[in-house]
Amino acid sequence: MGKRILCIDTELTCWENPEYQKAQTLEIIQFGLAEIDLENFEVSRTGSYYVSNTRHGISKFCYELTGISQGTLDKRGMPLAQVAELLTTKWGVGQPWNALVSWGDERAWMEPDFVAKSVPYPFHNGLFNLADYYRFSFFDNRRERASLKRAAVRYGVEVAEPQHNAEADALTLANLVLAMIRAGTLFPALKPSDNL
């Protein structure tokens, strides 16, 4: 298999009350992935897995934000251990030669749920936080929140819908990565030739 970048996004349980949310160990309810084939310089595939929730029901706020209902998780959700196995065998998230990119500190959001469910964390340690890179590269105020949508608009990238769907957000992220490589502002050594 040639060089590739895996773009990863997650949706987690959430609530309207930020103080209540901070006190919870959030549960992953959806993984989304988009794979960039660097030989052809294109998104080669996308995928999504729903994850069964065991500690929290889906709040009205979470449903309205993500579109993920408790009914969806009851019908299509899989145990976290099963999803971790699929991420490892079908996507290679543990292989260090596969570059991993996220928008934000996904490990800080994901790992507590793996620990709480006694599931080994499947991703290798090289997960690259593009939001931090973008913020430090382009913002005068380093504490300002970097929005994936705003970054996509800056680079002329179409924002996949629906937003706050892990697969759609992973696709937006992958297309942003490609646009930033083309512009020479990310991984310049990977910039494709003009005939691609």
C-alpha cells in the first residue's frame, strides 16, 4: 500500500450544561475516517462506525447537534472493543507509517473512554493536531479557537454535510489537508506536481 494519511473525527456524548459535561467521562458514539491516497493525491475512501453507549443516554442537545439518536446507537452501535478492532484491521490506525491527522486534541477526548471501558487505545502516538498547527500558523491570538469550517472556507474547501457527523467532518478535514498541501502550507515535501 502506498503513502496515505488517515483523517479522524469523533462524536461524543454531550450536554448543553458545560459544567455537567466537564464532570463526565464522555463516551465516543461515532468514529469517522477519510483516507488520503498520496500517490493519486485524492480521498480514496471514507467510513464511519457507531459506538454503543453504556454510561449515558443521548441528550436532546447531543441529538440536535450530531443527529445521532439513541435509537441509532441501539440499532447500529457496536461495542468500543469491536470498533477498535475494525479501526486497527481495516484502517491501520496503529501502524506508525500511516499518518494520522485530527482537528483538535482527539486523543484527550478519546482515551478516557477507552480507559473507562478497559479497551486498549488503538491509535499510534503520532496523531497530528491540525487545529493547533493552523492556529499557531495563522492566528495572532494563539488562544483563539480554530474552526474547521473557517479553515475550510479560507482554503476554498467545501464543507461536507451534515456538520458534526464524524464521517462528514473527517472528509472536510481530508480535503483541507489536501488543499493545504497544494498551497505549500502543510507538509510541503508532499506537494504534488502541477499535472496532478
